Amino acid sequence: MSQIAPVAATNELLADALREAMSRADRREPVGEAKFAVLEAAVQLIDADRPELADQPQLRTELLREALGSVRAAAVAAGVAVTRARQVSTVPA
């Protein structure tokens, strides 16, 4: 048995678990949006690493670009969360 089959199965299980977590994410606040974007990036990276995409460089490149966009979105959302946390901590009670 090749090593690709167990790895592919593991990756599919992981991607399914990440998609489930994405479906339950509360995106109303910046921290939730950042978590969602990180999960999304992870799924896109797993998808881009599928063995059957080895001969489809354009599709693989697109998935990698989408993952990069998700990571950027996570960074922006986390930055907003930090700014809001600082604002709350400086407001007198």
C-alpha cells in the first residue's frame, strides 16, 4: 500500500473537521472572523496539497493564492481585535 492513501485520508478527515469548525464559527466579532479565516486557510492549503493536483498547477496556484488571502484576512481581523481590546482597556470605568 502506498503512503499517499493514508496521508490523503488523514488530510480529508482534517479538512472535514476544519470545515465543521468553520460552519460553527461565530463571525460577529473580529476574533471569530480571524479564527474563521485561519481555518479557511488551513482547508485551502490541505486542498492545494492533494496529490491529484500535481498535474494541475493553475488550480493548485489558485488554492494557494486563496489561502494567502485568508491569512491576510485573519491578520486584519486580529489587528482589529487588538485595537478594540486596547480601546476597552483604556476607557475609564
